[in-house]
Amino acid sequence: MNTDETHAPDAVLAAALRAAAAQGWTRASLAGVAEDAGVPLAEVLSRFPTRGHMLRAWGKAIDRAMLEGGVTQDARDGVRDRLFDLLMRRFDALAPDREALRALLPTFGGDPLLAAVVAMGLSRSMSLTLEAAGVGSSGPAGLLRVKGLGLVYAYATRVFLNDDTPDLARTMAALDKALDKADRVAGTVFSGRCGRFRRKEEDTIRPPVMPVDPGPAPEPVL
């Protein structure tokens, strides 16, 4: 069996997502995940003692994918453009494991602890997204921004789960609509026009320092 220290976490996480997509998060067994990943069960338990640990690892992997390539600095782009681009990167990263996300949502009613883990992870991710776009996420105003962006993301996620277009066009339209609505409510936070993100290595900035987690967001999705 493969017990490589570097590759085991990714292999285990990938196996967990496959199991969740096929069986649901509450029915998937850690023993089955270990067998699929090709690592001993003890290794899986040492790295991911609970499903909550796996979900946190998945959320952080999506955060990393969102920030890869940095954030474009174009004078024509505003905060709203950058938020749109970053959230679409997030959906792009989630697309291969969409069924695992779909299987996760129905579990929240019967597993409040799991729901809390995901909600805290989402809050952290939305805070990170705001910081990457150049918007503060600390203090009372920052907390409102985090919660507001969480609602925007949750709205677009509902569309994303059933978006069968090759370029996620329906998701982009839903995200654009949600940002429009948020812009009308808090126009000083979300401004400018949205556009699909551009990967310009020469116009990127470094990923931001990890912000302080401001607390649970209102919608528990990755």
C-alpha cells in the first residue's frame, strides 16, 4: 500500500470525496476510504480523525485553488470584479467534486456538529476571499461583509449544483445577479462591473495573510 507522507493526504481526501458522492457523508466509512486511497486505516485516522477534519481539509484545498495565480491588478477592475473572479475560481475548483458537495448539504439537519464545522470553514473562506479582493474582513463592518458575501456565494451555489453548462454560464449569471443585489444594498463594498477572471502572471499580487476567522457564516456550503 502507498503510505507516502506527501501524497497520502491528497489520496485520502480524494477517496473521501468519491465515497461521499456515492454513499453520502454519513454512510461512507473511513475503512472504505482507507482501502480506496491505498493507505492503512491507522494512517487515515491519524490525519483525519473525523469527517469534520476531512471537510476542513477540503475547504482549505479549495481556498488554495482559488488563490492560485494571485489576483489581477487592473485599473479597470474594482472590488466587485475581483470578488466575482475569485468566487468563480472557487466554483471551478469545486466542479470535479460537485456530487460530493451535493451529498453534503442534506446531512446538516441531522448532524449539527458537521454543519457547524462547514459553516466556520465557509466563514473563513469568505473572509479570505474579501481580503484577497482588497476588502477588510475584521471588525463589525468586516463581519457584515463576510456574512453578505456568504449569502451571495450560497445563492450562486444553489445554481452551481445543477449547472450543466460547460463554462458554468448559469453559475456566472447567478453570481453576477447576487453581486448586483448586494451592490444595491452595500454599494461601497461591491463596485464595478463583473467579468470572467484573467490569468495574468505579470499583474498578480501575493495571496493575503490569513485573516482572523470572524465566526460562522449564515449558509453552510464549501
